[in-house]
Amino acid sequence: MAMRTRAFLVDDEALALKRLSRMLAATGRVEIAGTHTDPVEAVERIVKLKPDVLFLDIEMPGLTGFEMLAKLDPQPVVVFTTAYDQYALKAFGVNSVDYLLKPIEQAQLERALDKIERMRRGAEPRQEIRELIERLSSVGAPPDYPARIASRIGERVEFVELARVTHFFASDKLTYAATTAKNYVVDHTIQELEQKLDPRKFVRIHRATLVNLDHLHELHAWFAGRMMLRLKDEKKTELAVSRDRVKVLKERLGI
């Protein structure tokens, strides 16, 4: 029986870590040596544990995946996991790594594990991670999503921090940014906001609703294949998830 690959997982989203851990365990080919949501603290544990492979998110607070790799010597085989398809797949053609686009699918994961096993047997060469980083630099950085949104009232413009926005909703031909304090009218449609905002945080759950996942408290089944989402605010605001959006939301949450 082949020796199982020891893996360490780093992602600032706890739900993403749990989902990937479950998927890896289900293959029967991987031993989870450890996981961490903080890339800064993960460095010390990775150096101590010396895993065979590192499943690593790219955009994280504190350190990006690339900055974290620069602190590891020697470096394990790396499999990047990211929601950003802007990191062109061609840039990951070097043999030392693979690339999994979130939400990760089982077939993608099996392909990556096949590649890792070939490298561990010496059947496929590894290249320096520095070459990868240089090539990625030429591809470009991920998009710079806004941190605020403008709300225009007559001649006055007020800027609302997106971290405060629990959700956006459309009503009576207007779009509102909802916060715990008040609702602000914004000059964008729900569709435009879906394209404009960080997809890791803002997910469209209805043709007229875009929710900030940072404010999500719980999710439960509703009738006719739909779901109900409850927010963390004092009012425990409930938002309906349309049937055609349930699958997308579950994938985004890793459930």
C-alpha cells in the first residue's frame, strides 16, 4: 500500500479549510498534518511538521500565499487554492505546483494528488518556486475591490464602508445598501454590484439581493427547494435564497 501524503492546509476562511479537509480525507490518500487560518502563525508549524504538500490560499490578510512561501526553506510541494481565476492557469505550468480554483471539485483534487505522487516517486521533476512567483508577477495581481461605496443624496455624497453593509437589496426601482444603522441608496443595480464587489464576501442569493457573508449567522431549509438565511444583526434579519441560487451559496460556504 502506498504511503499517504502528509498535507498542511492554510486558508483564512475556516469553512473552506473544513471542506477541503473533508475532501482530502475522503480520498484515503492524504494524512492531514495540520491546518491554519493565520498564514503568519502557520509558518512556524509548517517548518516544524515538514509536510509533503502545502495546500495554500493566495489572498490572505497578514501574508499572501506568495509572501508566506518566501519564509519557508525548504519548501514543500505547493497546491494553490484560490477564488481568483485571474491568476492564469498557464502560469501554473511549472511542475512543482498545481492550481485549484474554488469551489474545488473532487476531480480537480484527484488530479493534483496524482501529480504530487508522481513527484514524490521522482517520476516528475520539481522546479524552484521562485520561478513560479516570477511568472505570476508577470500575470498581474488580483483585482483591487473597493472598500467603500458612495450613496448620493441630492448634492451630498456619503461614503459607506462595505464592511458595515450586511446586504444589498432592490426595491421600487432603487438599490439599497443595508447596514445595522440605516439603509443607503446606491447608484448601482444588484447585477452591477455582483460584478463590482469582492466575490469572496458578496454573494447574490436572489435576483434582488446580494449578501455579505461576513454578516451571515445561519442558513436553514425553506419550502419549494429554497433556503432562508439569517443575519447577525440585532433584528436577526431573514433573507430568502432563491432555488436557483442555493447551490452557488452552498458551494461558496463549503457545505
